[in-house]
Amino acid sequence: MTWRNETVRTNFEEVLRRNPGETEFHQAVEEVFDSLDLVLDKHPEYGDQSILERICEPERQIVFRVPWVDDEGKVRINRGFRVQFNSALGPYKGGLRFHPSVLLGTVKFLGFEQVFKNALTGLPLGGGKGGSDFDPKGRTDGEVMRFCQSFMTELHHHIGEYTDVPAGDIGVGTREVGYLFGQYKRLTHRYESGVITGKGITWGGSPMRPEATGYGTVFFTEHMLTTRGRSFDGARVLVSGSGNVAHFAIEKVQQLGGTVVGCSDSSGAVYDPAGIDLELLHQVKQVERGRISDYAGRRADARFLDGVNVWQVAGEAEVDVALPCATQNELDGADAKFLVDRGVLAVAEGANMPCTPEAVAVFRGADVLFGPGKAVNAGGVATSGLEMQQNASRDAWTHEHTEARLAEIMHGIHERCAATAEEYGRPGDYVVGANVAGFSRVADAMLALGVV
Ligand code: NDP
């Protein structure tokens, strides 16, 4: 990367020097900095007040040991993390990821993205992220509970509804949030619902939180499609993953008249020409906690593609829209070229940083509508913000009301990104729109709050 602006260049070099080996964090910073030449030209005060340097340094990083005992009585040790990145706009807010690949650099990349994503929602939310290298796959409920209780025994010192509000992410769903919240309640002697989001509907959760990220992804993509006179109606779609975000993205695409012809998990992809049967997918992945190959095995015309990613399905079927909803760096430059060659019209990141920088460059160069994760998947955290509002006012909203608020927020994010891209001379470039709009809101608040 060659940086035109000297402040951007020196700050990026400093990020590399201070955070050795954290390649995902470097990638996330580089992706935001890539849009900031334009901003610093207009606002030299951000450079003068060292906003770039401050924004890349988390306010606080907590790393801790998580001891627990498995069903055989063996003591297990995992590592826990919480990175409280930026609280200029509100309490730290961001999910917890339980996955064996989680390192401090992973949490920092996610926390950094979260700062700008939360700013884009327009809600009063700072940014943070956390997690552990614990793998819930193959663990019994009892083991998951004991792990969550041990994790929260340390984490509870650092969170609170006005301090830091975690939520779910990969490997952390309602079951885990329940165990975490239960232990928090026990340790603090307080029923402080707003301390964590993603709760079950009967104990303080939002009726839309499970659906929010997937639905929001599709709402944003629909707005992008509208700018080219298209919609999901009749569109053929690929969705990667088959977890929370993927499941509800598929559901909303289907409601809007599209057909999802492929989805995946980390073992391979499924091609289902008739469209994914969501009920069966839910049964296999959520209820039985099985593999995507089990889905293909029970569906007449579906085929399991062993060990390949879902983008290969574009070799078998016509595809208009691709929604990467699994994990970071799951769609590379070669996948992007493959999709472009087969005429994909829009790509929107339901996951965090699923497209490599090479893939993003291919899409932007090919004039494909490209929605970056920090805008596209912001519906999840926005609905967490709505859950916090309900908890604070001891209120419970209906499904319809919450979905209407989510749709309104996603429309607002789309308009903010589009208007900012236009203002900075890059009409239709959602990467520039999201980075600049998110960054500016945080940077202005940081300037207002002084050097803290
Ligand atoms: P889940 O754990 O519910 O699902 C993750 C899915 O991705 C699983 O189906 C998993 O398969 C699959 N997967 C993992 N690695 C790969 C891979 N290399 N190739 C293909 N599939 C893979 O997580 P979520 O749905 O909650 O999160 C997905 C993404 O969305 C993450 O990037 C997350 O940070 C982001 N996100 C989530 C939000 C939320 O509200 N949940 C909010 C905003 C962003 P397997 O079963 O084999 O592991």
C-alpha cells in the first residue's frame, strides 16, 4: 500500500511496529486508512490532534486465564480476552467470539471494526470485542456452562450497562449468553439486564436480535440493488456459512422473493438448485448440531461439495448476489474473479472482513455493488442497542415494531454511506462512504472530549 498523506503513512507504520504479527488487525486498519487520505485533506485537525494514533490504540486490553473442568474431570485452560477499544460515543459494545482461532490480534481487528460500525448506526455506542480460544463444538451443555461461568468470573469486573456491554458472535448464541448472564447475576447480586445483549426473549432479549444481522444484511443489499433498478425479487443468491447470520439472511432473501442456491460450513458447501430448505437447515445445524453434508444427504436434488467454499457453486448456477456470512478472509481474489466472470451484480459482507483486500479490489474495479461489513452487518449491534433501550426502560417491544426500527436504521446507514461517498467525490463507493462516515463521527467526539 502506498499512502499519499504523510500522517496516514506514518501512523500505519506505527501500527505495524506496535502490534507485531497481528495481521488481521493490520488488515482492518489498512482498510480504514485507505479511505482517510481524503478526510485528512479536508480536516487537518484530526492529524494535529493525533486522532489516527489514538484511534488505533485500544483504551484497555484485558487478557485472562479461564480454568474449567471437563466432563471427565480433567482441568482445561483457555485464554479469555476483552478489548475495550473506544468509548467516545458510548459504553464499549461488541460481541464475544468462542473459537479455537481466536488470538488477541483477532479480537483487536474485530474491536477496531466495531468502533466504526457502531458509529454508523447513529446510536450512542462505543466499540469493543472479546472472546476466547475455547471451542464449544462437541462440548456438552454442562461443559459449555462451566466454561462460561469461569469466563464471566473474571469478565464481570470489567463490564456493566454503562461501562461495557458484550453480546454473541461466532460460537456464542443464546445458550452461551444465558450462562454468562446467569453467572454475572449471581456474582453481582443484580438483575442488570442491560449488561449483555442477545438474551432470550423471555428474560430481557429483543424479539429481533437473532434475526437482526442477517435481516439487516439483506435490507442493506436491497437498498444497493435499488440504485441499479434491481431487487431480490427473482434474484439467485449464494450465502456462505450456515450459522446465525447466514440463516436469517437466507430467510429474508426468501421473504423478498429471491432463491438461495447455496450455503456452507467449514467442511464444504451445498448446492441446492430448488433453494435452501430453511427448516431442514435449522434442524441439521442448530438442533442436531450436525454438518452441512447431513443437509445435502436429506434433500433430493441437493449436492454436497466437499472441502470447497460456496462461491464454487457459481460454476453450476447463475448467481446475482453473493453474501459472505461465515468468517474473515473466506472470499479471496480468485473467488472474486470467478464471481465477477459469472456476472455477479452485488456482494455484501454479512460477516466481519470476509473478503480479502484483493477480493475487495476486484469487486470495486469491476463496478460490482460492494457493501463492506461495517455497514452491511451493523443491524446486529443496532438491535443490541435497541435491546439496551428496552432494558433501560423496563419495556418489551413487539417483533413488528423492532423490525421496523431495524429497517429504518439500515436505510439510514445506507443513506449515510451513499451521501458521504458522494460528498467525497466517490459516488457509489460504499467502502469510502462507510469508512469516512464512521470515522468522522468517532473523531469528532474524540476531539470534543479532549485528550483522554
Ligand atoms: P455462527 O457461529 O453462528 O456461524 C458461523 C458459520 O460460519 C458456521 O456455519 C460455520 O461453520 C461457518 N464457517 C466458519 N468458518 C468457515 C469457513 N472457513 N468457511 C465456510 N464456513 C465457515 O456465527 P455468526 O453467524 O454469528 O457470525 C458469522 C460472521 O458474522 C462472523 O464474521 C461474525 O463476526 C459476523 N457478525 C455476527 C453478528 C451476529 O449478530 N451474530 C453481528 C455482526 C457480525 P461450522 O459449523 O463448520 O463452524
